[in-house]
Amino acid sequence: MTDIQSKSLACVLFRQAKQMTKEQLQEVLFFDKSTSDNWSIERCQRQYVIDQLEWMESDDHSWEQECNETWQEIELTKFFHICEVY
């Protein structure tokens, strides 16, 4: 992933984290809830971004597959929208 892609994704993830409560964030953090109980919501938000970026950059092929499937869905939606216009 290029630097601008990483920063763009981090920005989107951080915006997403800002919409979540601390409890919602704790459910998806890669730490036990007991570990993050004493963290501020800001720390949880930052950790959410870090966790998600590290997971996406790992060798986990399930993320790549999900991205490909989502991209195909977007492409199909775009194709059908173009067909409706004409």
C-alpha cells in the first residue's frame, strides 16, 4: 500500500472510530476488554486504527478476498447504473 493510500485509509478508519462509543471500540480491539478498561476513548480510537491497518497489511488473504468481492459488487453496481442511464 502506498503512503497516501495508508493515510487515506487511516483517515477513514479514524472517522469511523470517532462515531463509535468506547464500548463498541472495545468489542473490536485486538486487546482484552480488561486491558482497555482504563484507556481513554481517544486511546481506543487510535488503537482501533492501528489494529485495523495492521490486520489489513498482514498476510491474511481473507481481507484481500473481501476487498475483491466488494470491488466486484461496486463494479457491477456501476455497470447496472450505466445501463439504466442509457
